[in-house]
Amino acid sequence: MDPSKHLRHSVISIVTLLIAVTVPFVHAQDCQENPQSCDGKQILSNYVWINDVATSYRENPSNCDRYQRISLSEDGKKAQYIFVYTERGGDKNPIKDTCTIEVVSEGVIDITCKDFLPTVYHVTLDYVNGNYCFVGHTNVGENAPTQYYFLFTNPDSNDEEYKSCYNKLQEYTGGNFISLRDDEKCKNVPPKIE
């Protein structure tokens, strides 16, 4: 090989390697395998908008759940969100509430909303796909708590980016989950306000 051609190939290889090493990329984390890899603070800092789109909790009291972050604490462990939803089985008029999402530990967040007090949803993160979506579970019920899964998405992501989270929800629930974002029912609560 011509020495100048060899030098060009070497330079291209080195530049490609440097770009690959220095350009950050977002990848999915399986929190069940490695709980330390799923930091709740990343959820709060990276998700300005959150949609609760599917759950295995068939008695979930709300539909069309949308959270919009309005504040984030300096330490990144607590955020306030405007929560807009519709009642399941009720009319389709949006209801506005405020919620606090707080990091309890690396892989656990608490969600507390005024309309649902004194209930605190203690959500253990099971799977996080970067800034696109995450799946978590919580125990619901007073007498005999049952574990239910929830799928949350960032509305700035697309269906392809959500796919891995849907696959995980399918795996965790055996396919026993419902959608909370039916387009027809959620006309008055778009995934995001522009």
C-alpha cells in the first residue's frame, strides 16, 4: 500500500475512534440487572414533559396523563410538575393538578399529586431508554398491594424510540397492560403544549 494512502487511512481511523469515544450517546439501561445505572435525577433533569402512556394497572383512575415540569431543585432531586389528565369513565374534560416527583434513591422516585393525596406512588425504575422513555413499577392497594407497571415517554421522541420500552413492558407484564393515551379520548390533552 502507498505510504500516503496508509497514513490517510490511519488518520481517518483515529478521527473516527476519537469521535466515537468523545460524542456521548444515549443508551438503554436495564435497572433490574444494574440498579445503579438508573439514576432518578437523570429522569428529572432530562424529562421536561412526561406522558404516562400504558400500565398494567387496569383500575388506573386517570387517562391522558401529561406532566410538564415547572421547577427543579438545585440538587436535581425534586421537581414540580403541572399534571393534566382526564378521569377514566368520566367526561373528556382535562383536569389540572400539581405533582411532585422526588428521587428517593438512585433507582426509585416518588410521585405525589394533590388530587390523589394521601397516595404516594413509590416507583422503582425497571428500564430507562435514555431521554426517550422509561418503565417503572409500584405497589397499589391498601390491604393487599399488587405490583403494577407503568410506561412513561418523552413526547419529543418517536415510536421507534419507544419500542424498547414497550417491549420491556410486554416482558414484565406478559402483555397484560392497557393504553392510557387513546388519541380519540385524549384530544383535549395533547402529549405536549407547543
